Amino acid sequence: MADIASLGIQVTTNGVQQAATDLDKLAVSGDKAAASTSKLNKSFSQGQAAPVRQASAALNEQSAALAKLAGQIDPTIAKLDKLDAMQAKLAAMRKGGIIGAEDFNALNTALDASRAKIG
């Protein structure tokens, strides 16, 4: 009988020891990830993010130029883009509490009607 009791305790202890080992490994991995994140943040703060920002700005500029060209080629696209911009401004005013829900819905419906006429 004593062997069965000690065997049960042995198995339970082994499981706890394995869990503790796994937890220690997880903690080490977490520390490594935190250190890597700190290094990445430091490199961005030291100006290595500038090329990424420059590339992003160039891409935005090219995108705007393409949209302008498309609007010049097809006036319908320009009109739809203008309606999109107005709808975005309207949504921002609603979100900022400048206009109420009733006014927002009326103006939004008018924009949708204009969009339907164009497209």
C-alpha cells in the first residue's frame, strides 16, 4: 500500500516540476521578447525610422498624384472622390459632436443621392 501512495505523490510532483520548468522557459522567452522590443523602439527613436517615413510619404504623394490624374481623365471619378471627401468631413463633424444625428442623417442622405445620380 505504501508504494501506491508514494507513486501517486511522485506523479503529481513530476507534473508540477514540469510545469515549473515550462513556466521558467516561458518567462525567459518573454524577457527576450521585451528586450527585442526595447531595441526596436530605441532604433526607431534614433532616426532609423526616417527612411520608412520617407518611403511612406513618397507613396502617399504618388497615390494622390494618381487619384488626381484619374480624376482628370474621368470626371466621374473626381466627382465621386469629392463626395467621399465631403462624407468623411461630415462623419468627423458628427463624431466631434458638431452636428446632431438628425442633421447628419439628412446630409448623409443627400450625399448618397448625389452619389447615386453620378454612378
